[in-house]
Amino acid sequence: MLTALCALIYADRLDVASRHCDEVLRQQAARRAPTWRAAFAACRGEIALRRGDLVLAKRHAHLALAGVATDRWGVAGGWPLSVLLLAATESGDLDEAAAAVVQPLPEAVLNSRLGMHYLYARGRYFLARGRDQLALDDFRLCGELLAEWKLDLPGLVQWRLGIAEVHLRAGELDQARQLTQAQLDHASGRYPRTAGLALRLHAATASDLPEQIRLLDEAEEALTAAGDLLHRAQVVMDLSRAYARSGAGDVARVQESRARELARRCAPGDAGLALLAAPPWPESVPAPEPAPVPHDSVVLDDLSESERRVAALAVQGHTNRQIARRLYITVSTVEQHLTSTYRKLKVHRRADLPDILTLVGTDG
């Protein structure tokens, strides 16, 4: 049963894995089987962690570690400890993460599949501490071992993305982009969570804001499909920052509101909002210089505020469906606004819309 659940987890089928694992835990609750309960609690913690429920992930990790003495776990002890370590790191509780790092583990852990979870989690902890070289060592070792064992599965651990983040922090965009592209190629469109995580970092290497926004849109769609609330919230907050830097203030505020709501579902109160901190790497795309408003922009005054918002997103390359989702309106309403805009500006298609709409249409 654990093997079947791991297969579902590594295939990014977290919703199915969650249902089955909860059912097993309900069945085991009435039995005197502490080892079984601990093993499935560790599994449930891994699922919760990947779905962005950091509180539930830590709770199950603690249940697993409390249910069976540390010296009785053997190499499997790397699993609940890695869940606790990564959940504490992601939630910003580095003191709890540090306590997990110093927990003794058998040397054989690093020669096991579950040890790869621990190596990756420890690498993330080192990144959070600013110990980039130590993090890089853990991510590289993880990749080398998985390649040696022919076990480099896209959904097991994303060690390439860990290395890519180290390069991003150093401003080495080309190296980061090669790794994120390699992770996307490795996922082959069949691992939505893995693809979403890769697309977020890929967007950080983008050469211009429209490309960055497009990649972040794709990342959100993938993470939504995977059910990963935490990283979806962070992607939506990245979108908010990208729109703000492009001058689309109204859209940026809508995205920030969405990000905050998603983050509160991951962790309560200030802890949830802390998850939305700006990523610790420099912006790859400089903010555009304010463009002078042409004299004939007075024509845009004929547009309503709603028409300006829709037209601004259309100029930035969004589809009607994406615009509808961003502004919480129907696709039909988007089409109506665009038709009215074309008529007022005397154009026939969105490609003819003036670029000034990006500035005037969102904040004006």
C-alpha cells in the first residue's frame, strides 16, 4: 500500500493519494499497529507538504516520529524527518528546522530512496540559511545518486530546481535557465506540480515582462491542476509583482489579493502572509521606463474603465479566457468590451490596439 501511495505521490496525483491515505489511516486508528500508523502518517505528511498544507504536514511528521522510536525507524526515518524539516523551512520556522537537521540518522539513509527526500529538504534548509554552497552540495549529490540508481523521476525530488535557485541567487541566469528547461523537458507535460515549480523559476530568468507573465500564468495553471496551494500562492504573488512593474497597477492589486487568500489557506494569520515574501533572487527584467503619453492619447478618454482594463491585458498578449479569469468577468463580457474598444479606436483587431493602453488602460 505504501508503494502504491508513493507511486501516486511521485506522479503528482496528490488528490488521489490523499483520499487513499486518509482511508488507510482511518482503518488503522482502531488497530494496535503503531508502526503502520507511523509509516502512513509520514506518507500523509509528504502529501500535505506537496499540497502546501504546512500545518498538516508538520502535524503528521510529529505523529510519525512520536509513534515509533527513532532507533527503530532505520533508513525509513529519513522520510518523516524530511517532511518535518522541509515544512518547518518553508513556513519560516528555522529553529524547528535546525532541531530536525541535528537529529541523528543511520548512514544508510543516504543510500536509500527516502534519503533523497532528506537530502533535498536539507538543501532547502541550507538555502534558507544562506548557506548556498552547502545547499548546492546536497542537491548535486541527490542528482548524482538518483542518476546512478536510474531513479531520476520528475516527481521524486526536484534537485535540478534546487541548483537552479542557487544560480538565480548568484545572478547566473543562463545556468538557471538551462536547468529549469531541463526540468521542464524531464517532466514532459505529465507532472503538473513539477512543471509548475520549474515554470516559476523559468519565469525568473525571462528577458522581458510579457514572457515572464506568460510563464507565471502557465505555472499557476499547472500548480492549480496539481493542488499545490503554497507554490500557487507564491506564483500569484510573483504575477502581482510583475504586473506592478509593468505599470498594470489594478491587475497587480487583484493578484495580490488572490495570493493573500491562497496563503491564508496554507498557514494561518501572519505565518501565511510571510510565505509571500519576495523571492531571494534579483529581478531578471528591469522595470520599464515610463513612456511619454502621445498627444493623440486623448482618444483613449472615450473608453470606460472596464474597457481600458480589458484592452490593457489584450495588448499584453493575454487570451480572452485569461483576461476573464484575471478580472473575474465572463469571456462574453471580455468580447463585448473588446468589440466596443475596437469601434471607439477605429481598429479591427487586438494587434492594432495602441501600446499606450498598457499605461493608460490600467492605472488611468
